[in-house]
Amino acid sequence: MRKLWLFLIALGLFILLIPGEASATTPQVDVLRVKGTINPVLAGYIDRGIGLAEEHGATACVIEMDTPGGLDSAMRDIVQRILEADVPVVVYVPPGGRAASAGAFITLASHVAAMSPGTAIGAAHPVALGEEGMDETMEEKVVNDAVAYIRSIAEMRGRNADWAEAAVRESASISAEEALELGVIDIVADNLNDLISQLNGRQVTLLSGEVVTLQTEGADINYIDMGAMERFLFTIANPNIAYILLSLGMLGIMLELFNPGTIFPGVVGATCLLLSFYSLGMLPVNYAGVLLIVLAFGLFVAEVFITSHGLLALGGIASLTVGSMILMSSPLFQINPGLIAGVVIVATVFVVFVIGAIVRTHRRRQQTGREAMVGIVAVARTTLDPTGTVFVHGERWEATLDEGKVESGEEVVITKVEGLRLRVTKKKIEGGEER
């Protein structure tokens, strides 16, 4: 029995140890997926993804990237994180993708740069993110800074620094095959599986000086996707979404001002406004455009409370249109012209509707109070010559006839209310005669 128990215990330990040993020897490749413009949200996602790959002890961290470019500050954060990574970082441009502008910097910074056939890299000339039309001195400074940065990255990774400089100075762009031939990238792979297969056995040097040999044969692929909050923040960082949120915020606040106490439009408007401020804070915004849009809605509100015969509203429409067109200061971040036209039309219709409703209210006869009695018919209870008593709305009123004489029981029309006395006139009958 003792031998049997020892056998069973040994067998159990053996069974427990087999999976653990197997899992410890199975390599893992973590994959991040990047599609869209480079912004702070994306930089945070890549930072988190590389950190998780380091914690997992992954063989490599692959960044599948398809981008037209983006913000310089966010790009530099990503490049710095890649350079400091304790795990080999592979940037791969998937089929149909591109690594343009900021994407070229990120690709060159990777330990292993790979592209799929039919993709492109380059066009890294810096775009002015402030006022349009930088002077020549400032433009030269910006270009020289970008050239020095991209050359240092390329030289650090042993890549073609001359082409990297041309990508900045001349906006040079090349295909995947040309990039491989010129020594800009290391691998051309048809897909992710092909890339992982070609990575096996490659050696990379980390910032610490450690040389790592990639063992990717039979590796498990672990996708690290954006979290729900990251996806939401990345979505609203789109210039079109930011513009919609700003417009909805302004309209909601306007509705609350026109109808105090409604609550719901004010809450929704304030929420959209705050989200738009967050979104615009991550985009290259021309603040003159923001001020013009705010001015436009201010003029719309003023039109309701000040009689300008539509001049304030016209000024608001013009201000909204111009502000929307210049809101974004970078060609990479532009608002759809159709969306601008739609917002301007909706805002115009909204203001016209509100102003029309207010005008109709002012022209409508008063339904309550003494002013509502003007123009209605009363019945004389005594002879009016010219004073007497009339009956109206179930009440007796002292009345003064403007001219002539009215007998008891005849109808008169109230023309004015003077304190507790009414001024009346004879009611005209068909044919124009009075009675």
C-alpha cells in the first residue's frame, strides 16, 4: 500500500508538472493593432501594450500599424517608449496599410521593421500645426529638427539615414519592396503568420545592450486590444466627432437659455461641450476658429433677446461657417465639408424657428389678464350714455362709451381697460351699421 500511495503521488506530480513545463517553453508574441491618426490616446495604448508584453515575458511585441501620420508630440512619446522597451518591438505595416509622416518615424524606431507588399512608407515632411504660413526661418528650424531626429533614429537602428532625411525634406515615399532594397526596413511579409515565421532566429539589441535572439517558431499570438475607455477616447479624438460634440454642446446650452428650467438640454449640452474640449485638446486646433464658433452661438442667443431684424443671426451664420472651416490647423486633421454644411444649416433652421416662435408669441393676443379683454364683446346691463354697466366673463364692469348711446341688452366691444373701468364702442353689424 505504501508503494501504491507513493506511485500515485509521483504520478500526480508528474501530471501537474507537464503542462507547466510546456507552457513555460511555448513562446508568446503580443500584438497591438493601430489604425488611424497618431494622438495621445494611441500613445497611451502603445505604452500600455508594450508594458504588458514586458510583464508577460513575450518573445516580441508586434505593432500592426496603418496610419496617415499625426501629432508630433504623440509620435515622439511612442518612439521613446519603443527605444526604451525591454522587449523586442516589431512594427509591421499590414496589407493595404501605410506608414506615412509620423508613422515613418515609428517604423524606423522599431527593433525590426516590416511591411506587407503593396504598402508604402515616407512623406514625413513636418506640417505646421499652428498658424498657417510659417515664415521661412521657423519652417527651416522645424524641418532641421525633424531631420536630425529621424537620422538619429535610423542610424541607431542601422537603417538608411539618407533616405530618412529625404522623407522629411522632400516628402519622399517608397513601396515595401523599395524600402527593403534601400535598407529602410528588414522584412517584407505577406501576413502576420509569415512575419512571425521570418522573425524566428533574428537577433536584436535592446537599449541596455542585451542581444536577444527571437524564438518565434510555434509562438502563441496574444492580441492586446484597446480597452473600452481607450476606444471611446480614440473615437472622440476624431476632428469630425469633436466638431459634432462642440455643435451639440452649443445648441444644448442655447436651448436651456431659451427655456430655463428644461434641464435635459442643458445637461446634454454641458456634457457634449466638456467632451469636445477634451477631444479638441488632443487635436491641432486653430483657436481663432474655436472663438469664431463660440461668437456665432453668442450672436444667435443675442438675436433672440435683441431686436436686430436678423442682422445678428446673419453675423452668427457667417461666423459659424468661417470658424468651422479654419477650426483645424493641420491638413491631416480636417472636418468634412459636408458635415460643416449640415451643422450650419441645422443651426440656421434652429435659430429661425426659435425667432419665429418668439415673434408669433409677441403677436398673439394675450390670453390672460386684463389685456386679454381688449377686443372681446360685452353686453350692456344698463344704458350707456356714455357711462353705465356691462357684463363680461361673468362679471359686471363699469364702462364708458366712446360716442353715442347704447341701450341695455345691446352688445359693445371693449377697446381699453383703465383700472376698474372699461372703454367700449358700439358693435358693428354686417353692412357696416352700428347698433
